[in-house]
Amino acid sequence: MIRRLWDSRNGWLWLSLASFSTLVLLVVYELRLVAPEVDRYFSQADNITGHQLATRSRVFVHDALDAMVRDVSSPQAAAMSLEMAYSFLDIVTYRELYDCTPEALADLDTWRQRLLETPPPSAEQMTRGLLPVLQCQTEIETGQRIRGSETVTQFVAEARSHQSLLLGGILVIYLLGLLFWRFHEKQRLATQEASRESLRWMAKALQDPLTGVGNRNALHARIDEQSDLPLGLLLVDIDYFKPYNDSLGHPEGDRLLRQLVGLIEMAMEGDSRLYRMGGDEFAVLLPCASSTALEARCERLVQVLRQQAIPHPASPVAESVTLSVGGVWFSPAQASFDTAYAAADAALYHVKQRGRDGCKVGSRELMPHSAGAI
Amino acid sequence: MLRSSWYRRFWQWPYFLTMLFSTSVLAQSWPDVLLLSHDGEDRALPIETLREQADETFSFYDPYLGRDVDIRGLPLGEWARASFGDRPERLTLEAVDGFEVVFDEWPGPSWVLVTHHDGEPIGLREKGPLRLVERDYGDRDLDNLRSFNEWIWMIERIEAAP
């Protein structure tokens, strides 16, 4: 699949899009996953979840003392509080890090048992007896706070390092994305230029270099593109062009060809297209409603050239250049171009046989219900 | 401030009566009941019943105890569905010191209400008589107890809402 994407000349585009997508994913990852993790770590400072277990233990020691001070008849409630205090202080981390912990736990156990005895200890005795426990809890709280600060410092340092890495990564990915995009643009422009060049060559391949009009290939291409609407095809031949060349030289002959192109285009007007079939032979293809209309266009073409009176010193039929024109009105749906061409050529031959300088539109058989006449 | 929660709750009549008729308010095994709250109604469930129902067993490392423990308990999600009927949208677990853990999403099978350690019912010293643990630590740091803030000890009340 990757190979296919690359072969589709969009490889750089996909790489660029992948880079920018990675960028977005990185940002989302930071916002959705890392940020909540940080929040989870720091957001509990103001609630009970954020309290140290030693602090929660201390609260129950205070509760026990309160119970004894305020109500001497509730030693059992005080014993319960000391049991709770014991539970919150009996943490393996405290035992491992703070030497006072085992002793404090033993004190809590001792005083809890004494509270269940008769008579229970006085509030003053308990206060004095539990003082080491409170001191131990303070030591733990302070120590844990320092450890917490160290952890926070380490966390901040890691966060900064993480941020730097992230920023660097984002920058690299962004630059890669831009670079891939630039490559894609270069590739796109190169492809575009190649396409233009191909089109230029294709246009040249369909153009007659001397006169600038389309050549035989262009005529065939045009026929292929045509719909089924009726068309007129005129084959135009310059009478006695070889003697013209022989007497005035090929440069003059070329000039005459170019001049004739202008004249034919002027005479035909409209949607007609002119093609040079080779030598002194031209073809005109035009949309045409009837054979009669085509015949009128054909007559006009011959007439326009006569009016121009271009001198022809070697013509045996006239003093000026004349044309022989054969035409056919046909529908591409009913007759192939070759058939139409043959019919137009036959009409042209007929004109030449009659002495040239004229036109003829023929072959009504090429249309199913021919509206025109020869 | 922290004690106010259980002191206040103690004098609420259902709780008071439950306590009165349970073993003893002042005995060391207190609390012997778990208060269940649903649709504004409270009912007491003896801890002993929970201990008898507990059939989930596994071993894991307890970061607070610093050793491997054989656990017996109840999967929180399944138990809550059975106890509260329809699956509630939110579960709130409350400890005797006011510590609360709220599940806005239904707890997965990893969350277990623990009743026994190493085959013995847990008391206050073992963070009982009911505690909540998560058997799957994921990639959390065992040395960082903050990673286990959602664990809750000495659970006295579970509220299902709505």
C-alpha cells in the first residue's frame, strides 16, 4: 500500500501529512495523558487524599486525647481512636525510613490496652505518654515533606527535560513536515511542467510547421472528437502549384501557401477548421446543416480567391491562382471519415476533370435523408 | 474536621440503631456493618455477611505492608451491581475518617473489596474491616504511595447514585 501511495507521486505529500498528524497526536498525547498524570500528582494538596498517612494518624491521636480531656468516661472511644492512629502509622515505608516508628507503634498499642483497663489512665498521663508518638509523627511528616520536595524537584527537572525533548521533537517533526511539503511541491511543479511539455509536443505533432494550421493527424483527432452532428468536408487543391513553384521558386510557393491559409480561413469563417493534408492540398471541416449550405460555402471560397487575383505566371487556365474544391456533406454516425474523404476526393477529381477552378459537393448517399443536391 | 464525618453519621438514626444492635459500638471490631446508601435510603449490611460472600482470591504485593499478601474479597463492580440492582452511574466509597473515592465510571474487574488477609478477616490494624485495592498496578511505581491514592481503607459507607 505504501508502495502504491509512493508510486502515485504523492509520497512526499503523505509523508508531510504524516508529520503534521504526528505533531497533532503528540500535542493531544501531552494534553490528554501527561497533563492528567501531573494533575493527579499535585491536585490533592488541599484534600484528605493529599494528607500524609502520618498526619491522618496524628488526627486520631488528637481525637483520643480530646475524648479523654472532654469526657473521662469514654476511654473506649479513645482506645478506638488510638487503634485507628496505629493503623495509619503502620506503614512499611515509615518503618523502613524512620527509626521512631516501631517505638511509636508500640506506645500506641500500650496506651490503647491501658485505656481498656480499669481504672483507665488520666488525660494528663496519656498526654505525656503519647508525646513521643506525636514527636515521631512530626518527624515522619517533616521527613516525608522533604522527600516530597525532592520528588517534586526531580519531577520538575524531568518535566523540563521532557518539555525540551518534546519541543525539540515538535520542531523536528514540523520542519520535516515542511521539508516533505516542499519536496511534494517541487514534485508537483515538475509533474505539471512535464504535462505542459507533453501537451506542447502533442500540439506540435498535430500542427503543420509551415502554415501553423493542423495537419492530417489533427484532422483525424478532430473527427474522433466530433459528435454525430452533420459535417461538411472540403478538400482544397491549388491548381498548378508545381509550375508555380518551378517558375517562382519554393520560397514563393511557401508564401502562397501561408497566404492561402489566411484567405481560406477568412472565407470559411465560423466554426470551420482548416488542415493541411500535405503539399498543396488542404481540408476544411465545418459543421453544416445541409448539402446546399456546404455548396454555398464552397462557391464562396473559390470566389474569394478569384477576387484576390494572386498572379500565377505558369497557369495554363488563368492568370491568377485558382482552386479546385471537392466537398461532401456527411454524418459521422452514418459514414466513416474514410468514406467521406473518398467521396470528397471523388468530387475534387470531378472538378479537376472539368478543367479546375471550381467546386463540387457530392455523394448524397452518405446521408440517410439527404436534404441537399449535387 | 476529619472526625466530624463519622461522629455526625454515628448519630443518624439508622446508623445508631445498627450500631446499637450490632456487637458493640465500643468494641475493637467496630465497625461491624457497612452502610449502603441508594436512592436516599440507607441500610446496614453486616461485615460478617461480606466476609462470607467473599470468594475472590489472589496474591499480590501490598505497597503499604511491603510484602506479598493472600487476598480474599469481592469484585467491587459485580458486588455493587448485585447490591444496588440497576447499574448506578456513580459509586462513592467513604472511610471512617472522611476519605472518599468516587467512581464516575463503572469500576472494572481489577477493583476488589478486601475482607481477608492471609486467610484472616481484617480488622482496623489491617486497614479493615473493609478496604479497596486494585489488583492490577499497571506501570505505577510501587515505591510511590501517591500512586495508590484511590485505595481506601476502613470503608464504612458505599453510596450508589442515582
